[in-house]
Amino acid sequence: MVERFGPLGCVLAWLVAAYFLRRWLVTNINSGEISLSGLFSAVFGWAAIQTGFIFSVFGFVTTKTGGFIEKFRDTNVMAQFQLYTERAIYMGFVLTVYCIPLMILKIDVSNNWVYWVVVAWFAAFIWAFASFLRVALNFGRLAMIPDADYIPG
């Protein structure tokens, strides 16, 4: 249950926190204690790397024949894993594109709708990061299935 709804749960927790911490967040962003431009750049870099990594996992899993992949290729586990992987790629791509205008524009979070645009952007980051973790952890579990052929050495 946590695996399936973890990213959504994290996003909902962030939205609740953003609602109740709005005054504190706006004050700290406007005073420079929290650097939005630094955060936008860091998340942009992370999203680009994350999307590339997830895409390589997707390519590996969908094209590999034999070995541990073959043991679960036509199962619900594989279908769920591919769905998680596709969602993580999509969210990473959306997040990367979402970051570009935010890095370029001067952002004033005192404005109500701008604040919620930034909150939604950070929610997309949380969703993408949680999706990345879900794929990475599941891929690690799948990779622990031993291959049929063992090469001593």
C-alpha cells in the first residue's frame, strides 16, 4: 500500500504543510533565507539526471532477455514495475520542463497564485523523487533474483 500510494501521500503531506507554513515560507523566501533560484537549479539538475537513470532502467528491463528479467517478464510484478517506471520518466520530464520558466522568471511568492505555482512545482518534485525511489528500490529487489547461470570467479 505504501509503495503504490507513497508518492501521492508525500505530495498530500507537502500540500498540507505548504498551506499551514505559508507565512513562514513566504517570509524566508523573501528574506533570502530560502533561495528559490538555487532550489530551482538544483531540482532541474536532479530531474534531468533522474529521468536519464530511470529511462536507462526502463530500456534495460524492456530489452533484456534471459536472466532474472526472464523470471518475471510476463507477471503482474513486471507490469506494475513498468507502470512505475513509465510514471517516473513522465514525472521527471514534466519536472524538468516545469523548472525552466521558474529559473528564468523573477518569482514573487507574496502573490497568492505565484505561491501556489511554486508549491505545485515542489509537489511535482516530491512526486518525481518518490517515484524515482520506488523504481530504484523495486529494481534493486528484482536484481537480487539470481540468474540461472552462475559464473564462478
